Amino acid sequence: MELLDFFLGILHEQWRLVTATLLVAFALPLLSIHLSRSRKQSRCSSPALHLPPGPRKLPFLGNLHQIGPLPHRSLRELARQYGPVMLLRLGSVPTVVVSSPEAAREGDHFRERRKLLILELLSMRRVQAAWDAREAQVDKLVENLTRAGPNPVVLDEHIFSAVDGIIGTVAFGKTYGAEHFQKQLMNILCEAMDMLGSFSAEDFFPSAVGRLIDCLTGLVARRDRIFKRLDAFFDSVIDQHLDHTNCNKLHDESSRSDLLQALIELWKDDGSAAPFTREHVKAMLFDTFIGGINTSAVTMVWAMSEMIRHPTVLKSVQDEIRAVVGNKQRVSRDDVAKFRRLKMVVKETLRLHPPLTLLLPRETIQQVNIIGYDVPANTRIIGNAWAISRDPSIWKDPEVFNPERFKGSKTDFNGTHFEFTPFGSGHRICPGMAMAVANIEFTLANLLCCFDWELPHGVRKEDISMQEAGSLAFQKKMPLVLVPRRVQ
């Protein structure tokens, strides 16, 4: 059987190589024509500009060959050579990468949709309304870990399940408690996240050529299949909420608090200038899950990993939490505001391990100037939040995990301090920030209050791998395995 798997693996790799070769042979002539026309048009129509510096580009690929599997690290190394404002060409797409807070500080329909999302799910009002779901899921997490101890557990899995339960209950209400419902959605979302993080030729060659390559590689067919599954799932859930047989359930207080019902009411009673439709309801549900689950869970795993590697920090945070909680069994919602050291740990974790290492790209609609450099219209701009938060000219010992650096500091992740933007800044700041921080702080506080944490037998703190992996959000490459011992 192993021999058969070996040969099948060889055949699979050979087929991929043949396919890639045929695609390149077919696409290069078309790309050559496309780029040649673009260069001629650019030379004829553009006056001399003071463009940002950048590395030399290869024909067709531009600088794609210089971007490794961890793009934020590759871009930081290039920025060290070419400066905090750097011009690349990713395929045929001109892209400016900013890696300093000064550069990041300079960059109606979309705003309307974000306003609705903030008001209906992610405002502080709804964050507070989500406490029932948050407390229930954390209680479940503590119970599961209590049953598992003192055996080693993969903490990542338990944390992801808890955050999924919180976001799912807030979005769909009590319906999300059904196991078949939860598994069905998570299977589709995992496929969608994997697809969103995969390579698309059209992202770098936005023309018929890029679309053709995506068709030939099967990406378009895969994208369409996943979209149809997601669309059908959200349609069925919306129909359940609209079903008159559920009217009594939908009018009780717990049902009215879920996001889906609120969005349906907006859709039915919409009086805004920009129509709010059923498709908008589905899109906002998708954004809620993609942005809400992965980033919060990943941040908690990084925080636990860093504290296990720094036992003094771990003990100081646990001592603070347990002193506040006293004889209670759990951390309550009112306790969280008093955890000064925990909040510093969360900040330092977000600094070293921002959930989105590269902020969502923007595109200029007209020529702009960034710290003295001209950036033409139709240029993609990417902020390297990971590089900025590790810049030695801003942070002392930036590679060291040191929560004390935030003691007495006013620096925060609310979008006004451009040296620290794990959630973005300005009107494009992540609308789920308040919800994410509440989930992170409350869950971590209970994990640290209820359990003493040890490494499995024979494993040292130096053995914990901090390597990254991922596509949309970069999580620990190796899972975090710990032994929970319940504190009585």
C-alpha cells in the first residue's frame, strides 16, 4: 500500500509539472503582448514621476519570485534594502508596500455596509449582548478541559471550538447549538478559507489571460462549487428564520438578539438610498465567520504559547487574575476590566503576532503622494503591519516578548497609533475589534484562572515551535500541546 501511495504521489507531481509547463507555454505569449501594450500606453501617457524605489523585475512575473510562503517576512527583508515605501510589480499589478507608521498614516457604498455591520453585530452594545453566548461557551471549554486533564490536549482545537460557538451563537442564535448545523457550516467555511488563501492568477494578471489560467487550473470551478454550497446553506438558514412556523421562537428575547434576525429586519425594512438585499445578508454572515473565528482563536493560541515560553509572565498574570476572582469558580464579565497584566499580554501578542500580517490592500483611484513619492492611479497599496510592529526604530528589542513595554503606555490598537495596527486603522479598521478583544480577554482569563498549565513529559519550553503557517491568518505551524491541571 505504501509503495502504491509512493507511485501515485510521483504521478501526481509529474502531472502538476506537465500542467504548469503547458500553462506557461500557452500564457507567456499572451502575457508578453498584454504587458508590451501596457508599457507603451504608460510611456505615452504618463509624465515623469518620482516613483518609490524597488527591486528589479523579471519579465512577466515582476517581483513575484521574491515573495516566499510568508509574504510579510519577505516584504520586510526587501523593505530593509529599498526603504519603507517600496514599489513592486506582482505579475502585471503595480503594488506599493508601506512598512513604516509615517507612510501608513498617509493612504460610499462600502462604508454604508460597514456601518450596518458595526451597528448590528460588532458595536459595544451587541458585544455586551453577546455575553450569554460567551459565558456559555467558556463554561463548556472549562468543562471539556477538566475532563481531559491531566492528559495532554491540543489546545488549538479547544480554543477554536469555543470561539466558533461564540460567533455562531451570536450570528444564528440557539440554532447554532445543533451539532449537524455547526459541522455543516464549518466544513464549508474551511473550504472557503483555504480557497481564499490559494494562488489566483487573476489577482496578479487581471485580464483575460489571468482568468484563463484560473479556468485551466480548476480554480474557477472550485470557487463556483464552494460559492454554490455557501449560498445554498445561507439561503436555507434565512428561509428557516422567515418560516412563519417559527414566529413564536423568533419573537422571544434570545432569538431577537442574533445577527441573522437583525439583518433580516434591516433587509425587510430597508429605507436607505443604497438597497440592502438578501445577498447583502449572506455576504455579511460570511464576513462575520471568516473574520471573527480564525483571528481571535489564532491570537489566543499565540498568547498561550508565549506565556508558556515565559513562565514569569504566566505566573504574574495568573496571580493577578486569581487575586481579583477570589473564591469564585470562574472569571465573571465584570472582572475583566481589572486585569491590567492580561491586557498587556494581549497587546504584546497582537504586536508580535498580528492576526492579519498584511493589512487588506487598497487601490488608488488617482495619483497620490506618500512621504515624497508619487504613487500613480490604479496602484495597489499594502500595509505590512507585521513589519511595522517589529521595527527596531520604534520598538526596543522588537523580537522579544515583553508585555511590560505597555506599562504606563498610551499606545493602543484602536487605529490611532500607526506603529501598532493589528486591526487596521481609519474607516477601514476591523469592525469586529471590540468583539474579538472581548472574546480573547474573557477566554484567556478563564483558562489562566481555572488551570495550571504544564508541558507534556519530556518537553521543554525551548522545544515549543513558534514557526508560522497559513494564508489569510498566520497561525502556529505546530499545534500547542499542553497538560491542563484544574485548580481546586
